[in-house]
Amino acid sequence: MFTKNVIVVVVVVVVVVVVVVVVVVLVVVVVVVVVVVVVVAASAAVIVVIEILKRYLVVVVVVVVVVVVVSITARLPVRRSSTNILQNSSTAYSQVPILQVGGLRTMWINCFPKASTTYLVVGIEPATVGSQVRRPNHREEEEKEEQEQEEEEQEEQEAEEEQEDEEEQEEKEKKNKKKFLSLNDQILVHVRRMINYPTYLHKFIKGGSHLGDLQRLETNVSMFKRRI
């Protein structure tokens, strides 16, 4: 009886071991098959990609270059042209005092709103002096712009008052002298006390729009640089 039980146990153990071995072998076979399939598929995909790149290499390169250029361009800051200081001014000089000097239109403008120096511009129409810059419609920026505009208007008003006082003084001096002044002397009277940088004035006048008038005044500007 004991021998029969031992034989049964041994047979059961052998059967279990055989089943386990068969299952393990099947799993290994399945894993190997899957790995082989994946490797073959990857190889085929790599071959296909290589073939596509060979055929469309130029197109791929062009697309990459375009994407890089567009991304770089989008990150670059916007540059504004600074060839004409009047057109790029942040303030619109709608009311520019005009003086008739020897038949030439001359205007006093303040190129830099926070500066005290006033420059003489010859031969430029009032409509072409300055341009209003459109600003974003934000409340804080609008308030800041209004404040700056009020300050600029106040400075312009003070400059106009000073100019009127100087003009009155100049008129008194002219009446006291009682003699005719040449064109150069007339212009020099207006610019003697108000221009601190004659070299800059020379370049500024040469950058104007009425080249004919400016060329005729080039000798006068040279004289200003010597006498002021």
C-alpha cells in the first residue's frame, strides 16, 4: 500500500515538472518570436525611413531650415528706422511757431521733449514735423501717456514763452540798431542763444526734406559753426 502511494506521488511530480517545462519552453519560444518580429519590423522601418530620406532629403532640409529661420526671426526684437528724427519722434508737434526769415520758412521745435535745447529747422513744412505714435490701449499706458503729454505741453508752453520773450528782446535790439541785417545775420539772431550743438544742427538741417533750401543754407550753417 505504501509503495503504491509513493509511485502515485512520483508520477504526479513528474507530470507537473513536465508540464512546467513545457510551459516555460513555450513562453521562451513566444518571447523569441516576438523579439524577432520586433527586430525585423524595426529594421524594415529603418530601411523605409532611410529610403524616404534619400528620396526627399532636399525637402526635409528645406523644411528644417525654414522652421529654424522662422523661429529665429520671431524672437528678434522689432527694429524701427531712425533715419529721420522728426518722423520717429514720440511727440506730434501740431503747433510749431513759424518765423519768416528772408523769405525762408523757419520753425523752432524741441527735438527732445525733456531737453531744454531748441533747434532751428529750415525748409520743412509744419505737416511733416513729427508724427503721433499709436500706443497700446491699456489703462496704465494711457494714463502715463496723458501725464507725459501734459508735461510735454507744459514744457512746450514754457519754451514758447521763452521764445516770445527772446523775440521781443530781439525786436527791441533791431529797433535800437536801426539798420538792415543780411539773411545770415537775421538767421544768426534767432539761433545765437538757443543752439548749443552747431555740429548736430548742421547734420540735422542736412537731413531735411527740402534739399534745395538746405543746400543754399549750407554756407550759412558753416558760418554758424564758426560764430556761435
